[in-house]
Amino acid sequence: MTSLKGRLLFATPALFDPNFRRTVVLVGEHGQEGAMGLVLNRPADVTVGEAVPPLAALAGEESRVYVGGPVQPEAVLVLAEFDDPGAAASIVVGDVGFASSEGDLEELGEAVRRARVFAGYSGWGPGQLEAELEEESWLVEPAEGVDLFPEPGDDLFGSVLRRKGGTYRVLALMPEDPSTN
């Protein structure tokens, strides 16, 4: 099995789970025990300052919290771009990884260029993601820096598929509910 850590998953129309409709997921870990990732394009209606004030120093008080997925929605994860990747708890791709929940947040803030706070995460048990890939529920793409921290109003799903070109451009134009087309 080839690890998909650091890759992006794009939900295809074959994926009917409403938690993942038109989502882009960054795979944070992938191995024999399963996989975990974060939905990058689901901003919540709450700010970091409202939900987790201690993390405002890292992500900004007015920054949105993002819904990382349906697993443990009470869990808080911080994805950050590090000046010093050695300060990360775990690197996912390049200089982007997970910030540790341990230690001094002010000190950690000095090692971070930008950060995003997620509530919950996406998870797959052993073999589950591989089965979904065989069912063509996901498209897999390399992660680019510009894709990892989209703004709340950005159409990350559409912009990456348009960039990919060809028939994927059509998928980018598909409405959220095709029955309304």
C-alpha cells in the first residue's frame, strides 16, 4: 500500500455521504491502521476567538474554525505552516503539519507562519479508504501550498478541479445538488 499522507482527496459524485459532498480532504496520516484527514473547505459559523480563545494567538481571533470531519467533532486540531518544521508535532507535507497541543502557545506562535483550527477530523478504518478509492469515491491529487489554507469564500473544490483540466472541469461546474440542474 502506498501512503496518501500529504495528498488531497476530492469527493466524486459517487460519494453519497453528506459529510463529504464537494469536499477536499488533506490526508494527515495513512497506514495499515487506517487514515485520518481534515476537510479543508468547510468553514464553521464560529470564530476561533469564540470557540477556542487560547488558539487565537496562533490562528487569529476572527478566523473561522473549520469542520475537519465527522469524527470526534469536539476534538480540536491545528494545521499550521511552520517557519521551523521541527516545532510541529507531525509534518504532513512540506512545512505544513499539526501543531502540538502541549507547551507554550506563544512560543509555538513564533514558529508558525499561519494556522487553521479544525473541529473534528475525517477517519477511515483499516482498508476503508482503499475500498472507497476502488469505488471511485475520491480523486487523489498532490497538495499545493495554495490549496491548504483556502479562504472561507473560496471554491477550493472547483478551483483545483478546473486547474486539473479536461473532464474534471465539468465536475467542478456540477451543482451541489445535481437534481436542481
